Amino acid sequence: MANINNIAALKLQLYNHIRSMHDEGVVNQQFLQLQVLRQPFRCDIILRLVTTYCNSCKDLFSSLSLQLDQERVNYERLNDLALDFYARTSSIGAEGVRRACASLIEACERKDKNGCSLALYWTKNRFSYLRGRFETLVKMERNIIYLENML
């Protein structure tokens, strides 16, 4: 049977995990504010937001890479994709990825294929780190939800 002390301990671990993500600059205040959305009847809202964000990023990375692989890069299309990625990243508060994506947008505006490739590589790198941190967060959230449902 679930123990309230176990749930409290897991919530403290989750809080510390999120705080460390913020302290490292992985997420910003926007992500912290999303925590307010968690309600007793919507306790999985953060899981849904993080999962949706990560899935949309996978699709956007694929589209961005496809555009950059073209012999004649359509910089307008590439910039549109980068702006979409930036907006999604900003809305969830993924600060490290947002900064890397800003470099991608700048390279698109300069029509600099090598700069775009380097910025996309850096954006993927920052996203990969964020995704790992999000995976830990999701596991913690699921454990908390599971234990709360056992009460």
C-alpha cells in the first residue's frame, strides 16, 4: 500500500530534479510556471506536455535535416521550421535548446549552410541532454501518479 511519506519523498526528489534543471539553465522560469498547471484532476499534464514537445521535436529535427541535406537549401522553409521549433521550445521553457535554436535562426537568416549545420548539431545536442532530463522527470511523475492512485 502506498505510503504518504513515500509520495512526499518522491515529490521532493521531483522538485529537486526540476530545480537542478533550472539551476543548470536547462529550463527557465516558463517551465517552472507550467508546474502550476498540475491539478488534482489533471496530475498528468506535465507528462503530456513533455511527451508532446519531445515528439514534435523529433519531427522538426527530421524536417530540418531534410531541408539542410538538399543541394539547394530553401532558407525560407528552413527558417520557418526553425521558428516553429523556437516557439515550441520557448513555450515549454527549454532554455538551453531555445538558445541553440536562436543560433539556428540567425544562420538561416544569413543563408549560411555550414552555420545552419553547426547550429542544428548544437540544437540536437542540447535537446538530447534535455530529453534525458525529461525522461527522468517523466519516470518520477509516473511513480507519483501510480502511488497516489493507490491511496
